[in-house]
Amino acid sequence: MTPDCTSESGPDGASLRIRVLGCAGAIAKGHRTTSFLVNGAVLVDAGTGVGDLTLDEMARIDHVLLTHAHLDHIAALPLMLDAAAARRQGPVTVHALPATIAALQQHIFNGLIWPDFTVLPSTEQPFMVFKPFEVGQQFPLAGLHAEVLPAAHTVPAVGFALAPQGSGALHWVFSGDTGYHPAFWHRINQLPVGMLFIETAFSDREASLAAASQHLCPQSLARCLALMAPHAAYPVYITHAKPAEATHVMTEIRQLNVFRHASGLAPLAIDGLFAGQVLKF
Ligand SMILES: [Zn+2]
Ligand SMILES: [Zn+2]
């Protein structure tokens, strides 16, 4: 779980290598929206962080997993497909909920905002194919095992658990955008978790806005973390804070361990993510 700059999936014993391309709730210099590159071949969400990839790195992405259709999670998808197309042989497979796919087809790849890459350059050999999934579905993906996790957001949304194939492997879990949602915790408490990325989009002074937009703030994050299995000891990384709020959000979150200590609970290893970070386990 140490930052490094070695190859995307080098022979260094690490099974999962997660490169943080974007982990902010909005853009500004040095801040990019949600996108994580897993083992160089699987992109989880396609926010503006994708713009930091080289053309060759983009061309190696065979699969994109989308948590939901909000712009901060899909903004770079149309542009990435266009940029990488000339260097690729086959289509990129975009995995998402049926409702997310329908939104992309209707509002983005509609021939007005952007071309329909599911029929270009030809229906036989398109740049992109959509593959729908459902909450709870498990499937193999580029040498990994993927599971679609429940989330509660203002539009249909999911989280993901990814692990190397094989029983007992530790999972990287990503909440996606979500409010308080016990079903998510019920499921991940059954998994061997190696690392959790969870959103906290707002600070507590915007708690009402967080609730209305079905995001988390530190106080609702605390309610979530109270659902974590008592024996769990995996590190927790915070994502999706707005650039202007990120420092404040992390200050409030660090206070959670003070309250946990007062309640007799073990402190959590909890930290913020930053763009460019690489985590392995
Ligand atoms: Zn969202
Ligand atoms: Zn978002």
C-alpha cells in the first residue's frame, strides 16, 4: 500500500495496482474528477483525471466500469474513446447499469453532443460496446473478479469490488457516489477487503446539501463506518471532496477517530486520496 511509479501491473508481487487519476468532486488546477485505473486495463469511472493518461495508456484500457451517469464520472469517456481509437484493435467495453447506458445513449452518444461510437466506424467493428450489469452481479474482467455493489444516489448508481481471480483474494472496494446505505456495508462485511475508497463529498456545514444530493459528509460517514465489521482493519481512503472543501473535510474526518476512541472503538486508518497516487496490495 505504498505509492510508487513502477509499471501498471509489474511482477512485484502486487495483485492490484490502483492509480488515482482523479478523486475530486469538481475541477481546478491540480484537481480532477473521479477516475481510477486498475492494473492498467480497467478504468473505474471516466472523470477528468483520464486526461492525464498518455495515448498509449488510454489505448490499453479494454474495460470501463461506470458507477453512474453523472458528468463528473463520465466527462472524459467520449473524448478518451476518440483519442485512443486509432491505436486500438477492438472496441472498449463499457460496463454499467441499464439506466446509465440509456442515459449515455440518449444524452451523450446521440449524434448531437457526440457521435454514437457503438456504430462507428462500423456496426461490425465499433469503438465501444455497452455491457449492462445489475447490482449484485459478479463477473470476470481482465484477469480480475468484479462485483457490483449497491449504492444510494439521486440517479441509479453502484459501487464496485475488484479482486484478483481466485478464492480468498483481497478486494479493492469503491463506494461510488452514495449516501448512507446499510446494504453496501452488509455486503462488504462479507468480503475480504484490502482497501476501501469511500466518498465524502461535503463537509458537515453542508450536511443538508449532502443529504439532499445523496452524498456523504463526515457525520453521515461516521454512521456508515459504525456499520463496518468490528474485526475489519483495512485502510479507508476518502474521495470526491470539492477542491475548496477537501482540507476541511479531512479535518472533520480525523475527528472521527477521537469520537471512536471515546466510544471504545478501534481507530481507523483513514486518509484522503490525491491525484497521481498509486496504491497496491
Ligand atoms: Zn453523482
Ligand atoms: Zn460524483
